[in-house]
Amino acid sequence: MKFSALVDVRLRGGISDPAGATIERALPALGYQGVEGVTVGKTIRFTLEAETLTEAQTMAEELCESFLTNPVIEDAEVTVEEAS
């Protein structure tokens, strides 16, 4: 079966996010008031083949831990569902 995976990667709390800070500082000049806590991350989407949803979830999480993220400074949320 084919499954779609979505990995949302963000910096861990306490890690400096200069891109997020730059965006947050620029927003008032662009007319957007009251926006705070801006963070910048990355989203990775892919399709994988597995026998079950559980196997697909495990594969996606292992791929994330070993290759797609830096576990020292990043957290990731992995969502897997049957591909349509």
C-alpha cells in the first residue's frame, strides 16, 4: 500500500531562530500589529510503500530521526495516512 507522509520540522525551544525574529520585526512596518512568536521551520512531504499504516508510520519516523532532522536542535511531527 502507498502512504503519504508529512513531516513538520521546527526548532526546539530555546534555540535561536533568526529567520523568525527577522520576520517578526518586519511585520509592524508592513501593517501587521500584534503578531508574535514567529518561528520558521520546514515541511517535508513524501510517499512511501508499506504493508500497514503502523509500519509506514514507523518507517517515516525512523527516516526523520536518521536523516531529515537534526535531533539536537529540531523537533518533528510526523503524520502518515493512506495515499489517495
